[in-house]
Amino acid sequence: MRFLDTRGLGEVDYEPDCDIETFREQAHVLIVVMKAMDHSQYAVMEAVRAIHKTKPTGLLLLFKTALHEGYPDPAFEHMCPYPFDSEDWTK
């Protein structure tokens, strides 16, 4: 298993087209990691759209990070009891 970890899309002086083109045919899964509260997600979404156009049946995993940054106050506590600690949390 190999991973291509690009620099942050939208970073200054980084053009992802070469990386995306190089690994287009080799990739089996696209893993996208985005900060949940980042207001500048356009570059990431455009890259995902471009990849999806060329490989519409590819598997996409999306991870949203730093969810705590969206809490209304730094003292805001996590949900208690935590609703996802049992196997039957869908009911």
C-alpha cells in the first residue's frame, strides 16, 4: 500500500496538477482530509471534482478534522453520555 500525501491544496507555490496526473491511474482510494471550520475549501473541492470526473467510480473517504474549533465556547464540553460508544448507535 502506498500513500501520496500532497502539500495542502491552495498553499502558495504548490500546483497539485502534476501529482494528481502522475497517480491518476494508480490510485484506488482518494482520502480527503479537511478542517471542518476552514472557510477556504475551494481548492480541495475543485481537486476532488477534477479527480471524480476522470474516475467517477473511485472510492472517496472524507475526514473532517478539528471539529472542536466549531464549539461555541472553549469551555464547551463533549456530549455526555457519548452516543457512539455502543454498536447499536443507529437507533
